[in-house]
Amino acid sequence: MGSTSAVAAAAVAFVGSHFLLSHPLRGRLVRAIGETGFQGIYSLVAFATLGWLIVAYRKAPLTAPLWPVGDGLWALATVVMLIASILLLGSLIRNPALPTGGRPSAFPETARGVYAITRHPMMWSFALWGLCHIAVFPVAKNIIVAVAIVVLALVGAALQDRKKEQLQPDLWPVWESKTSYLPFAAIAAGRARLGGFGLHALLGGLVVWLVATWAHMPLTGWAAGIWRWL
């Protein structure tokens, strides 16, 4: 029989190992075993800890919700998840934060589309996913997993900024000056303008949102998104 504490232990291992391998241990491991060897260890640890987290989650008991969840909260989460889907799909094109295989990152001339909102649209999409799932499914084991995703995304984004500043001192600070870590902060400060969303972000985000929320019913037995009311 599983327990909520097992979920917490697995979540700490998953998030903690990611931060350790991505930052303080990465350089030493790459020098010792090479980039390919490091990627192998990183992938192995990530899959192992994620598998542990999944198994622990499935075995943990379903506790009572911490607050009532009505249609209003579901409607808010549905809208926020659409925004998260747009951020995620928009982040797949012309994203300087994505790995380039050793090649120099390509930086847009101006921050447009999802990058006008935040320079870390992918990370914020994961964080919004976590917050929405906490809001509509406030049971202990789900809150633990969702908080782990939020911490991994937002702390990871901040640490990525620090790493990029060191690796690309002539380029990343310039990109930072055009964008913002916090959503809409660059727009509020006048450094970016809202607009310029590509179809990959808007249409792709809409499709992913519709498919992902529809999949809730066959995968979990719960209707989500607009399907909750259709």
C-alpha cells in the first residue's frame, strides 16, 4: 500500500536530481565522462525518478479535497490551460532557450508572440499546468506532484537565465533586456508589445488544448476543459 510521503520522496528525488545534474554536477560529469556519457546518465536518472514518482502516485491513497471545486474554478482553469497550450506550442519555434547541439542560439530581433509575454513560455506553460491541476484536483498526492512541476519549471527557468548569462554573455543579457521572466512584465515596462502570434502558437495551442482536455475522460474518467459542459 502506498502513501503520500512516498509521493513526496519521489517528487523531491525527481526535482532535486534534475537541478543537481543540470547545474552544480554537470560540468564535472561532462569533463569526466564526456557530453554523451553525461546525457546517458541524465536520461537514466530522469526516467528512473519519474517512474518512481508515477508508481508512488498510483499507489498513494486518494485523500479528501482541501477545498470545494465548482464550475467557476473549472472554467478559470480551462481558460488558463488554453493560454498554457498557446505558450507551449509557441515556444517550439525560434526559442533561444532550447538546446542547439552546440550551435549558437538564434535570437529574434524583437520579442513577439509568446516571447513578448515571457522569455520562458515553455516553462510557464508547465507551471500553469501545475497550478490548474492543484486548483481543480486539490488532493494531497496531486498537489505534491503539481507543486514539483511548478518548482521544476519556474526555478529551472531562473537557473537557466543564470547559466545562459555565463555561456552567452554577449547575447543572452540583450535578450533579457527585450523580454521578461515574469509574464507580461516586459509589456508593462514597454520593452515588448503584445501581438505577432504565429499560427503554430494559436492554432496549434487550440488543437493541443482540445485534444489534451478530451483525453482526460478516457485516461482518468474525468471530463475536463469544454468537454465538461458538452
